[in-house]
Amino acid sequence: MSDSARLRAAVVGSMNTDLVVRCDVLPIPGETVLGSDVERLPGGKGANQAAALARLGVATAMVSCVGRDEMGEWLLATLARHGADTSLVQRSERPTGTAFITVDAAGENEIVVAPGANTDLDLAQVDLDPFDVVLAQMEVSADTVEELARRTSSLILNVAPARPVSASTLRRCAVVIANELEARSLDMRELAHCVVTMGSRGAAHYSFGEIVAEAKPPVVDVIDTVGAGDVFCAAYASRYLQHDTPLEVLRFAVTAGSLATRAIGAQGSLPTTEEVQQWLALAS
Ligand code: RIB
């Protein structure tokens, strides 16, 4: 059992069915390209992060909302198989969230999400007190994110996908995680802890606009980058819980995110803590 197992995490976010098609080159607007057969895979930024946290050995509860449909049942079952607690997942009359994903030959992707039931999550029904950290993303309603920031002092907010969020909510977060595109709409000078991910170039931790730590990931054979950012966030939260230094947290997270690109699907290659530590040992 990992040392993370005694601490509890809640992931507040989406659960989606990912419909994935592979093609040589991503289409430009107005273009049609032919692709592979469609694959149906479990996804959603929330579920991916919950599955990754559970795989890393953290006691993890998913707080989400799915439809009363076959897809919702299937997503709950797959997430439970990864070891996450799904008892706090709510049901709605709207369809379970679906993501339409195109992946090119280099592993890059484009995603359109139909959030459906995800936006019906009612946070008033959820007690957040038992959790040592709350990890959330932006595929739930804007009100849910604002309420979360008011109710917990240990919120790690992954501002993906980029959507309007108030400056006061961002300031209340323990940590804000953004990719380079999402970071453009942030005023990092206002944020005590803001982590910016840069894909294969690694990640940097900023405090009030100044870099305090940077890390680069190992080089791996990339098959599919979908969900790599989610594994980064989960790995970040798992070491944040252990009070590692900013540099230790970043090194662990970029390594975990990189290892997640070695198979198809957002939950297809989730590393364990031991696996990440072995790669870190090789790099040092
Ligand atoms: O971050 C990857 C995820 O984004 C996919 O699993 C998809 O469901 C979308 O939410």
C-alpha cells in the first residue's frame, strides 16, 4: 500500500464516453478527412483524474453526475474497476457526457465535449469535509466551480477546458493548473501557486508570476496524448497531499503525465506510484 492511501481525495468533475477516431492529419475547419473505425473508451477529465489518483494509491472519491443510461452505468463500472469510490456520483435525466475526439498520427488531438449530465451536478448534496484535497476541472457548471472554491481551502483547480472563471475564485484555489493556452487568460501575478504545463517541454510552477520550479518529462514513445494532462493533475495532487516540495511534485507529475501517453485512450496507461518513482530514479 502506498503512503498516499491514508489521505483522501475528492475529484469533482466530468465523466464522459470518449468516441475516438484516428486519422493521419487533423482536419482544418471546413475539411473532411477519413479516419479509423470509432472506438468507445471511458473518459472525462474528472473520471480520468479520479482513475489516475486511485491507480497512484490515493483513496479517491468521484463527485460527478451521469445520465440514467447505459453509458452512465458503463462509466461507473470502469471507474470502480480502477479503484475509485463512485458512491457520490449523482444521476440526471440528461444524457451522460460524450466527447468526440480525433487523434492524428503524431498522437495530437482535438476534442469537442457534449457535457450533458455533467452540468447537473448538485454540490449541495456533497459533504467535502472528509477530504484532504479536492481536485476539479471545468467540464462542470461555472456555479459548481465557484461554490467549490468557497467551500474548500484545499482546491486544486485544473482550468481545462478554458472558460470564464472569476478572479476571486482563482485566488481562493490552493493551486491552479493550466496548459499554455489556458494560462493566457490568467493573471498569474495574482496567484500564489499556478502550474503551467507545456506538453513534452515539461511544466513550471509560478508564485505571483515568478517561476519557483521547473521540470522536464522523460522521453517516451508517444501513442496518444489524450488524458496526459489529467494524469499530470492527478499525480500533482497525489504528491501535494504528501507535502513534497514544488520541484519534487513537478518532477513526479511530468513523469506520470509522460508515461500516460504510451497507450490509446485517456485511461489506457495509468502509471502507479512505484512505476513513476522507478523512472525518476533512472533519470537521477
Ligand atoms: O482530458 C481528456 C478528456 O477530455 C477526454 O477523456 C474527454 O472526455 C474530455 O473530457
